[in-house]
Amino acid sequence: MLARLCLLGALIAVPAHAGQVPSRALDDEDLTIQAFLQAVETSISTMDRVRWTDLLSPTADKDQALEFFEAMVPQGITRVVVKERDRSALQGTLPGEGFQLVVEVFMETGPRGRMATWRLDIRRPRGENLGRQPWRILAEDRLASIEGLHRLSLHTEKQFAAKNLVLKAVDFELRLPSGDAFVSETPEGVTAIVLLGDGTLVFQPTPKEEKGQLKLFAGVEALETPFTSAFVRLNPFEFDQRVMADMLEPIAVDSRSYRRGLAVFDEGLPKSFNLDLSDLSRDTWSLLPQPGDFVAEVKTRRFDDLTYARSSGEPEDVTMFQRARKRNIAAYASEQKLQSRGRFFDEDDSVDYDVLDYDIDAAFFPEREWMEGKTRMRIRIKSHAIGVLTMRFAESLNVSSVYSDEFGRLLFIRVRNQNNVLVNLPSPVARDFPMTLTITYSGRLARQGILDESMLPEPQQRNSQPDDVPLVAPEAKWLFSNRNYWYPQNQVTDYATAHIRLTVPAEYHVVASGIPEEGSPGPAPSGTIENSSRIVPRLAYSFGTPQPVRYFGIVISKMMRVDAATVALDIVPTKAPLPDMRGTSTLQQQINRINAAAAIPPVGARNTVFLAVDANRRQESRARDAMGTAADILRLYSGLTGDVPYDAITLAMVEDEVPGGHAPGYFAMLNNPPPVQQMNYRNDPASFQGFPEFFMAHELAHQWFGQAVGWKNYHEQWLSEGFAQYFAALYAKEKRGENAFRDVLRQFRRWAIEDSDQGPVYLGYRLGHIKNESRVFRALVYNKGAAVLHMLRRLIGDEAFFRGLKNFYAESRFKKAGTDDLRQAMERASGRDLNRFFERWIYDNGIPRLRYSTSVEGSELVVRFEQLGEVYDVPVTIAVTYTDNKTSEFVVIANEPVNVAQFPLTGTVRSVDVNPDGAAVAILEKK
Ligand SMILES: [Zn+2]
């Protein structure tokens, strides 16, 4: 677990209590306990059983205490640090008479280290004068430990001359024909190598799309580039396999090259497999890479520092990145990984636990951007046995305690720069074990930009506001959602129900994932944390979230409730599908799945939704107008899917200089320009002239796609954004007619063609990532994704498409879906093999080139298509205009190297138009 976490990010774990020493003066109790811990430290550092037994209370179990000491304290200790982490009153003792201490013990035996968490029950024996250290141990226990820490150093007496050295990993090689090499060893063998000299880095990713990304980065599909130095970490048992004996010839150590090697070593070592133990040790302590794991930090001449990593535990085990610029260049599964996991993966398969329910109770102080809270989470263990739970939680929020109903107070470690909290369990727990954790915290919390399930077009010339236009600052708002980990959460998004309670100063208003509860907002009860800092009237908002949500969002701003109504929907009830049993292996899991499904209203059970519109004061009239539009949109979408996933949806109309929005479950936040200012973002994939309702339509669609139906991993994000975009287009057609719809389709096509060379839709967020062009991401994941859905609809016909859509939605509701699930649903609905369709349009990035000709033969129009490259499935519209101005349209499915189609004509043809609607994402050439 630690190894997985610490592999890539130069991660540094810090005991969470470090630096939180109470600021009050040490009292007598502190001093005597410090003296006691000093005595414990001495007994360990001298490995002296007598000193240890001297610390025991007369009533302690001496045999057990000795056994504990033998087991915990190794021979050959060279340094020990004991730090108190927690102190609570010992049950059954008078105040000040007994304590339960939680201590961290770090023991070094030369270059090896182990860290353990002990519980020590101590008590002051009555009537005895024990001097300055009156404490004696009643009982002791080991709560957790991390073994196998190494303080690595570069071997001072070993230097090698490289002789045609080749160091290989998957799709990767470091070649050093001649040069110097240094090593760092553990008793198990060599775990780090430093290479100096004129070498060559070779990286040849196997997958086609990764070749494409590499080309965007380096201009070539297979990288061969000179390097000057490299730092490599590997598993010591694999050294002999990876480095042939004749490639390294021992030579005398040359102090100048050793110093160069040491500089490379010191720079590379802290970047991976590393723990910083803070007040336990200032040294760099490393873990050994697991077999198969490999990291190379390479200084290249052309591309600065490149990091190659093979991390066998990850679903995409081969990565190449540029650390300094935080650019992922490659990330994919090796052949070996593909054989074990198959072509597709679900991020949920690698999580250790499932969050079932939350109770979030927090207070927010906008003027200080400060949050205090307590979150209770019910979880169920998913892995076979686990001793450490990893949670994502904003690094700036200080965790003061983690408590479990099952085990009591738990030890935890913060991982610096990682928004991670590692919670140690006293003993490993098994699969399906239920736990309830309560996490208490406080700290600064910065607001989040809109990124996921959201639109953020790049504004054009943001600073070019004419001088004479008065600037009005947008009303302040704080959005906390999936990006800033404002509540403790799983490693990946995780469907859970919730109860959320948030207090804010009374002038603010809160919109959150959930349905406002009776009496919300109400006065915040006195005596709670929220009233402790200063006397400001505060309100408590509370929300219930009965339907599972992928992540919870809140937006805090000076808003008012503008309108609210129950919207009647037009859902034709369908039969509830059986719960999905994919991935369940045990009967208990199946029962859990069935129970989980039973707690959620079946698809189509609801025929109304509660719609509310809240807004900043200056947006009131805009918000009032939005109500009817939003109701229309919800009616359309519920009809298309046969369902509305949530009982209530709130539209939050807020102000921002950039257009866009964000849509967690149960609400959609929409940015509007403050008065006078205009949003300027014409040339963007998300800008649709003539369709002002676009953002609202897109964000509301996310309740169905993105929220109710999630995505299995980053590759599948187009299911969320593509459907949101396509549903918005369908609303454009309903609201503004066929021409508006076609304008949108033509824009989809234009962006899809313009940016398809940047990679397949399936690359998700990585599209545009290397060059930092988020426009590319929107062009492909949003617009091409939507265009592909429309082509699919035309390929299989409306009836099959909309039936397949309903089935896909019903099967995927409150789950994560993948492209393959959509393919299967559409194949079942249409009875057609759609393999090639998805291969070409989603997993590949080509654009079909079609040469066409049209001719009138008798009373028929003959249309001929020839595909000039790979064959795609492309439906193309043919519009015929007759001399009497009547028109008719036909659709040709181009799906062979050559397709010829005939259509009956009803008059004299004036003109024939091919692809007038832009629905075919293809380059068309007239023969
Ligand atoms: Zn979106």
C-alpha cells in the first residue's frame, strides 16, 4: 500500500501530529511523562530487558511484556526515537492517575529502519515515591508498523566502468556504451544505480495512441535521445536479471566522478519510494521497489528531466512523465498487464473499500476561507485483507482525529503534497468488514475552479476590456466539489448517500448536493464550533441525499431563492432491470448488490422532480427566466432516458468573468457575467452562437450522464461530456428548431476534424494535456463525442438508438460505465455488430476521407461513395433541391470501400448537397 502510494510523486509522509505540539507550557504531568518516555527509549536503545521490566507496574503481566519487548525490539539497534502522539485518560483510574498513550517508535539498526505505533497504558502506583518518573506500564500493544525502511547511500568504495551497458524495462532502455556507474546496496542487493556519461534513452511505447502522444511531445513516435546522467531504482533481486555481469567492470573510485554521482543520487533518491518521517528522523528513508517495479530519473539533453516508471500495481503500469512541468507523456498497460486485466479496466476494481454513506457536519467562514468539520463515513472493506485505509482529503485541512466505532481512536499519517490521509488499522480487516469512521478537521480551504463535469472555455483576450466600460466585480462564491477534497473521500469517486449540514454567516446562502431538509436553513445551534470564533449570526443548512452521488458539491455565495416548483415529467415507466451482477463473486456481494439496488427507486418510478432556482441578487431576473427553460430541459431528458435520477435539482445562478458551470449531483451551478461585463469566448468548442441555453442544457444533462451514470476511469469521460453535449444539442433542436440543431452539429464536426490529430476520444483528459491546450480536450471529448453519438443514432436508427440509450442508462445508473457497456447496449438494441464503429471513432483518431459522386439516372438519384483510407461507418445526408424549390433528404451509410445507393426522385433536380447538416464527421471530396 505504501509502496504504491509512494512510487511516483516524491511523496513524503509526515506523522499527522508533527508540529501540533500544544502551545501551552509543559506542566508537571508532561514533564513526568516525557521522563517516562525517555526511560522507554533508553530501554529500547540499550535492548535491555531489565530496564524494560523496571518500567512495569507490579500488576502488569510480566511475561507478556517481555514477549512484547522481544518481538518489537530487534538486535543491533543504533538509534531510537519515541514520540508521544496521543494521550487519553485510562479507564478505571482517577484523574491524573493513569493514561493511555499512543506513541510512535522509530528504531534504526544501522541503515535499516522500522516504525511502530504502540499503545502504552501507564499508571502512577499509589503510595510509592518513584521520584521524577512515577509512571509504570500496565499493558502494551502494537497498533501498527511499517517495516523495511532503508537509509540508502551511494557506495563509497564501488565504482564501475560501463561496457555497452543496457538497462531495460518495458518499452524502455537506457544505453550507456561507456561511462561511470555507482550503486546503492541493501543486504538484498543493489536497489539504486547512478549512470554518468553520454548515453541514450530509448522509449518506444507499444500502443498506437501513445506513439501519437509521444509524437506531440517529442516530434517522433519512438524516442531515442541523448542523456548525461540517470538515477534508477529497482528491486534488488532483479539487479542480476537487468544488468549483465560483463556490462559493469569494477574500477578504482575516482573522487571527482564519485562527487558527480553523489549529486545525481541525492537529487533522484527523494523523488520516489520515499518517506520523510519528520520528527522521528530527518534522514531520507526509502522503501524497496516491488518486483517488476522500476523508476528512472533521466537528465536528457533535449527534454530536461524525464521520469520513466513501471508500477506493476497500477492498471496502467507504464508511464513517462516530465516531473517539472507535471506533464504525463505516456500512461498505458503493458502487454503483461493487458493479459491479466483485459483491455478495459474499472478504477473501482483497485479500491480497498467502498463508501456507503456520509454524515458531513461542517462550518465555513468565508472571510477566512476556513472550514471546520466532522465527517462520519460508513464504509465496507473490499480488499481481501487490509491494514491501511487511504483517504483523499485536502492537504490544507488539519485532521485532529480519526475514530472508528469498531477500534476506537486510530493512528493516521498525512502524505504531503498528495491530499492523502493514511489511516492505520490495529489489525488487518477482511473483505466485507463494515466500519464507521469519524474524522475531525479544520483548516483553510481554497475554492475550486470549474473543471470536471463542467465547462470552462478559454476566454479570448480576457484582459482586453475597453477602458470606458466600468468593471463590476462578480459576486464572491466558494465552490467546493470533486477537485478540492473538502470532505474525506475514497481514492476514486465513490457512489454514496449522505446527510450534509453546513453552517455559514447568515448573509450567505448554500446550495449543495441533496434536498434541503425541513427547517433548513435554520439558526445554527449555539455552543457548537461554528459560534466559537466570533459573534456573527449564522445559519445552518442541511441536505439529505437519498440517491447515491459520485461526489458532493457545495456552493456558498450571497444568493436568494428566486423560484421553485414541482415539475411534472412525462416518463413512461419501464420495468426495473435486475441489479447488475458483473464483478460479484461471492453470495454476500450479490446480496449487497441487490440490497443496494432495492434502496434506490427503480428507473422510471418518479414522475416529478422538484426544481429550484437560487441566484445572486443581480442575477434575479435571469434566474426567473431560467425556471421555465430548466423545466423544459428536465422534461426532455427524463423522456429520453425514462428517468430522473434525483428527487430534486437546484440551479445556482452565480457570477463569474468566464462562462461555464459545474454540475455535481442534485444541482447545477451556472456562471453568468456580472452586469455590464460581457463574456468573450467566441472561438471555442463550447461556444454556440444562437443557442444561449447551451450551458444550462449541458450542465443539467450531467445529472444523468456524469453523475447518475459515472465513468470507469479517465478514458471513459466522453460518456459524460459527449452525452451532456448531445443532450444539449437535442434540446437546441426542440427549442430552436432544425437549423439551430444543424448549426450545433456543424460545429461538432468542425472541432472534431480540426483536433482529431491530437489523439483518440478515449484519451480523456490527456487530450491537449501535453501542450496545455484544454480546447483540444473540449473539441474531442465533448464535441467529437457528441458527434459520434449522433452518427451512431443515424447508423442504427432512432428506434434502436433511443431504446439502447434507455437500456444503457438503466443498467449503468449509480454505477460507473465504459464505452464497451454502451457498445453492448446498442448492439442488443440494434442487433448489429458495432465493434468497428467504436474502434474507429472512439479508440482511434482518424477522420474518414470520402470521395463521392452523384448523378441523375432516369427517375433515380445515384450516389457513390468511395472511402480513400480505412473504412469507417459514416452515415451521410444527401439533400436534393428540385427546380420547384421542394427539397428531400436521404441518408447513405458509407460502410464499405465503395457504396452505391439509389433514391427515387420526384421532380427535376436543381442541386444536390452532400452532408449539408454536418452530421458526418468526414472529409468529403467531390469526384
Ligand atoms: Zn460537462
